[in-house]
Amino acid sequence: MKKGSKALFLLCLSILLTITACSGQNGNSTVDNTSNGTEDAASPKKEVVLNIPHYKSGQNVGAKFFLPQVERFNNKYAGQYKIVIEEIPQDDYAAKIKLLAQQNELPALIEGGDKDFLRDVIVKGEKFYDLKQWIDSKPEMKKLMVEESLVYNTTQSGKIVSLPIISFSPIGLYYNKEMFEKAGITKPISQMNFAEFDEALESLKKAGFTPLSLMSGENAWTSMLLASSFLANEPGGAELLKSTEFSYDYTDPMWINTFAEIKKWFEKYTTDNAIGAGYADAANNFLNERTAIIANGPWMVPDFSDTTKAAEGLDKKVGASIYPGGVALATVNEYTWWIPKGLKEEETQAALAFLEFMSMPEEKEAEMVLLGGTSPKLETSAEFDSKLDPILLELNNTIKSDLKQTVQSLGIIWPEQIAGTEFGKFLPLLAKGTLTPEQFAEEMTKKAQQFKK
């Protein structure tokens, strides 16, 4: 028995020494047990690195603010958290996220995604990290959130899917003030109705200017925005454009009238290359003073002073406005930044830290200074207006003085397939007169029904 006990004691001691020697050598550990070559009882944690695929990179307009913001975050949390951005084209982003979800390899931070995928897979399947408890623990941040966005992001069970917005960028239009002056147009666009707007287009044309930068290629972006504002002025249009549901039927008179107006714009008031033109063509026409008006977001403003893109001095000629009827386009009912359920705790905490960083008042103000936008509940600094580009300041002023309603664009209420490709495919047939507005509405409706669930 004594020999057996001694052998057992030696065996236990050997195992204990082995465990002690191996402690902290697991390659997945977030703890680094070395500090200047010595053991430290309170060893520092390893830096948590989040690799995030995102389209706001490279030449994307959103990269101008987003990438420096990521760098500021990395500097603030140096040694603790770090975000590394994987560049991906914007058109591929939603598909990439869906693929990563199927492979169970979602990144720790995702901005939006395909609406059907988010609703049917992520939200219904509750595959998101519930932000409610975290948001409730941040009252200073929560009080800045747009209430409508908070409601939209809250499920029936009270969970919060994604980060409710604090600021948003209303989309309006930009116009060449010099051309307007020569055409004798004095009434502000935001105070016109669409009959008066059409009269202004005719005045521009008679003065020798091409009024509109339109396009049918890609997603027909600039044409779609202008059409959205027209629909918002039709009976029932604004209510439709505020809906959180997709629209699949375009045969109502408000749609027919909108399609008829688009047809007229293409026939009478745009460039020869508008049919088939992509965004680069439409933008280039305005930037080089070949057109008088372009509908676009505030992210375009820096291009007006970029002489590699625009005619020299154009920024001094550009005015900004919301649309006729006092309409601005903006989306607050959407899923923004969300975190997948089931991450490692340190990854979740790193992702939450970034969401909080983005929501800081100084970050939101910096974003609005560079990209434009408004934050209904944020009290901006005394220097805010003076920091704004004069064109963005003019847009903000028209919002303050003339805004009657804010609605979503057609691109939001249409199914993704219609907004992304089908509208642009059918538009040349309408513009050329191959289809009447009524026939166009019927064809678009037939196509949309194929995507209805």
C-alpha cells in the first residue's frame, strides 16, 4: 500500500506539473502571458481583430467618411479592438452577406443587406444579437435615436434587430444657378408644384440648356429619384412611399401619371445619351455643365469642387433644393448595422464598441459636415453651420423652410429585383414610346408579381 500510495502521489504530481507548464498555451486564447519576457499574474488581453467585408471602401463615395472613422476607432481602442475592412463592390455586398450566412461565417458587423433575406432569415429566425438591453443601458445615446427608426427595428417580442438611426441624409436635387438665372427662373424649386417645375424645364430648354440629367442604365438612379418625388405629389403617393411593405401593383392612376411624366422628361428635357446611360454619364453631364439639374444625394457635393471631375468653378454655380411640393427623400425605416447571434463574447463587445463609437455626437456631427444630413434630436455645436459646405447649408436651409413631407424613394418600396434591374430594363421602352405609360405599368406589374411571396 505504501508503494502504491507513493506511486499514485508521483503520478498526480507529474500531471499537475504538466498542466501548469501548459497553462496559457492554447492557440485560441485571448490572453498573452508574456510581458517584456516576464510572467504577469494580470496578463493583458490580446487585441480583438474584426475582419469586416464592406462596400464603403476603395472609390465608393461612402469611404470618404467611413474609412477614417474606422481608423479613429482603431486609434481609440489600440491594443484592445481593431477593425480591418475587406473591400467589396457595393453591388456584391448583399449577395456576399447571404453567402456568408449560408456558410455560417458571418462577420461581426454587417450594415443592412437584402430586405427579404433580413426579414425572412435573420429577423424571423432570430439570428441577430438583440441590442435592446445594450441600448437601454446607454440612455444618452438612446435619446438621440429617431423614434420611427427605433420602432421599425423593434420586433413584436421587443427585441432590437439593428442600430436605430440618429441622423439621415435627405436626398434632393442640385441645379446650375447660372442657367436658372439666364432662363429667368426665380421661384425656388422647393416652393414649386410640378406644373411649375415643368414650366421651369421648358424655360431652360428655350434658353438653350438641357434641363435634366437622366439615365436608364443600371438602376436608373437619377430618374428614379425624380420620379419618386413626382409620385409623392400624387394623391395617395406619399402614403405609399411611407409604407414598410413592398409594392407589387403599379396600375393605379398615380402610377400611370408618374410613368407619363417620366416619358415626357425623356422625350423633351434630357440628353441624347440618357437612354442607356449609367450614373457616371448622368453625373458627368451635370458636372460639365451640359445639364441644369441632377437628382442625387449630398455625397455628390464634394465632386462639384473636384476639377478632375467637374468644370472649374462649378461649385460656385451649384444650388441645392428639396423637390417640388416640399418633398425630401429619405429612409428611416430600414435595418442598419447589426451583429449576428452566437459570436464569441469578445467579438460581440468589440462590435458593440464600434456601434457606440459611431453614435457619439462628435462622430455624427463630423459625418453630417462631410456627407450632409440632419439629426432631429442632436444638438450640434455652434460651429456646425460654419463647417458645412455652402451647398449643403443651402440644402439644410430649404429643408428647414420648405419641407412638407419626407418619403422613401421608389427604390425602397419596390422589390429589390424591380429596383435593381427591371425598372432600368423596361425604362427605354417607355422613353422611346414602344410602351405607353399604361402598358409600362402592366409589364412592370407582371414582372413584380413574379417576386411576390
